[in-house]
Amino acid sequence: MRIIPLLELERQIDQRKAELGFVGNDYAPLNSGRNRTPSKRAMLGALRDLSEANGQAPKFKANF
């Protein structure tokens, strides 16, 4: 078994992220929304409209 100190593991992970072009902690790709059902699109639209009516930005980004 190979033992790696946590700081070394963190360095390796950060290096790999940089190689892949990921920046910061928000590196998960946004879902394209191409396969959403009509009911899911309606729900996401209603949530967006409700957030805007309350003067807030939605808590998530969604393609629909």
C-alpha cells in the first residue's frame, strides 16, 4: 500500500485539474437541458419566475 500525505494528494489533484483546464471549485459542466421533459422545463421556468418576482437570482443555473 502506498501512503500519500494529504498535502501531496491535494497538490496532485490541483495539478490534474489545471491540466484539464478546470478553474476554482465550479468546474462541473452545466447540463445542456436537451433531454428535459416539458414538465421539468415548466418547473424550472416557474422557479426562475418566482425568484425574479422576489427580486432574487435563482439559486442554480438551468438550461431549459
